[in-house]
Amino acid sequence: MITFKSYQHILRNLKDNGIRSRSVQSLHDRGPVRGELFIKHDVEARVDRALKMAEIEAAEGHRATYYFQGDLLKQKETRNCIRRVAELGHEATLHYDVLDANNGDFPTAIEQFTEFLNEFERLGCPVTTVCPHGNPTKIRFGWSSNKDFFRNSDVRRQFPEILDVVVDFPGIFAEGTYLSDAGFTLRTIGNIDTNDKSNESAMKDGVEIAWKNITKEINASGGLILSAHSHRFEESAARLYLRKFVFFALRKAYMTTKNLPIVPIIADKFHTLTRRL
């Protein structure tokens, strides 16, 4: 992860090299073009940071997609942020968690998903692309992850015009690269659509790269999606290092103790809190 200042420097460097990012919606509407960059952000907490990022991108001539967690829509601050993000020229849409939130119950998940779509519609941001959320400590029986939602044929029939940027990635961007900062490390992801059998497999998927090498990655690929968590960016390097330390310390503690019978149960009860780290 990096600071907002470093991120702005990277965006400016990309612009100076003739690269201006587009939203995932434009990928959905017009398809991929070799050498293009598509930026997406998973907004799971701290919507004020998402807005700051959106303003930086707009100032540097870039456009991006902001995937907001559905439960954040209850907050007036989030609704105002979504409107402002859209005004800046970005795509504001849904980071869905409906299958995990409803313990694999598809009818209830579909109902909740529809409610979220309607709320985005009311905010003037009709949903055409979505992104699934991963919950590393969620206990599941009968489904692999939220990705199973758009793998489901009934869901596809009900929402045929919606693109899932993760599940549909191989079909829409066969020669593209998916770059993610999940786990506080920027990595090219080799199997973004199928690496959900366990959190360990997802974290090990891909090859670590440096933020400064993004331009090189774009030029070497058939196009690139950059996925970043806006709430993890910081103003200062000191706060950033502290956040990283806390994240890795908690992850190590969980990985060390997860084989104790009570630990997974407790972690499952609080699985939604992990997204705030």
C-alpha cells in the first residue's frame, strides 16, 4: 500500500506516458483495448478516503470505478460520496457481499442484491458492473465464496446485463492482467475468477510487483485492471506502516491459532470486521 501523495505521483506519471485510466463500465460497454488501464476500488470502510482518491484521479485526468459495500448505503455520508464520485466522472456501483451475508441462501441473497441495485438507481447510478467481496474468516458450507452468486444460472437470468468484473474476467479480458493490493501487497493475480477455494490459495495467487512498475506491467500485457482498497491509503508514511503492522500481526495471530476449535467460530462471528483493516 502507498500514501495518497505517492498514488497521485503514479497517476501523473501514467498520464505523462500517455496512459489515462478508464472505468470498468467502459470495459463492459466497449471491450478491452491493448495497453489500456482500468482502475477499480473496493470501498469497504472510510468513504471519505474514497472521495479523496476520486478527486485525485479526476484532477490527474483519470477515471475509475468505485465498488461500495451495500450496507454502507445506509449512511448519508456514503450516499453523498456516491453522488460526488459520479459527478467527478467515475463509476459508482456495488461491491456485493450478499451470499456470505445470507449464509449461502440464494433467494434471500437475490432479494438483498435487488434492494441494493434499486438504491443505486435512486442515487442516479444504475448498476452495470459489480465486484464480489471476499471474507477470509467466513465459515461456509455449500458455497465457495461470494463469487458463487454470479456463477449461478438463476442469478444470471435475472441480471443478464450486469458484468461481474471478477467472475467474468477471463471472458471479457482474456489477454489482460488483474493487479490487486489485497493483503497490503500489490500482486498480479493469475486466477482471479477461481482462486476462492481457500483464503490461503487466494493470498498465494500471483506475483508481487512494485507500484513504480505499473507502467511496465501495462505495456507488457494486453491491458490491465488495477484493483485497490481506498480505505487502506494514508496521508503519511508513518500511519501507513502502523496500519500494515496491525494488519500483518492480526493475520499471523489468526493463521497461528485457526486450528483451535473455538478460533474459527469466533472469527466467523466477526468476519465483517476484517474488511476495516
